[in-house]
Amino acid sequence: MKFLAEINVMPLQALLDPQGKAVTGVIRHNGYTDMNHVRIGKRLTIEVEADTKEQAADRVDEVCRRILHNPIMEEYEFSVKQKE
């Protein structure tokens, strides 16, 4: 079966996000003073072939841990759904 994984990789909350800070400044400078604390990360989609959703999720988690994120600076979350 084919599954689609949607992965979000974000900087850890405890770390400064210079891109997010710059975008926050631009947003506020343009009059959107009710918006703060922009965080910028990465969004990835991966097609996975597996027998079950659980197997697909295990593989995606492994790839996230080993390749797609830096645990010193980033955290990740993902969802897996069957591809139609």
C-alpha cells in the first residue's frame, strides 16, 4: 500500500529563530501588530510503500530521527495517511 507522510521540522522553542524574528519584524512593520513570535521551519511530504500504516509511520519516524532533523536544534512531528 502507498501512504503519504506529512512532516514538520521546527526549531526548538528554546532556541532563537533568526528567520522567524526577521519575518515577525516585517509583519509588525506592515501594521499587523497583533501577530508575534513567528517560527520558520520545514514541511516535507514523503510517499511511503508499506504493508500497514504502523509500518509506514515507523519508517518515517526512523528517517526523521536519522536524517531529516538535527536533534540539537530541531524537533519534528508527522502524520501518515493512506494515499488515495
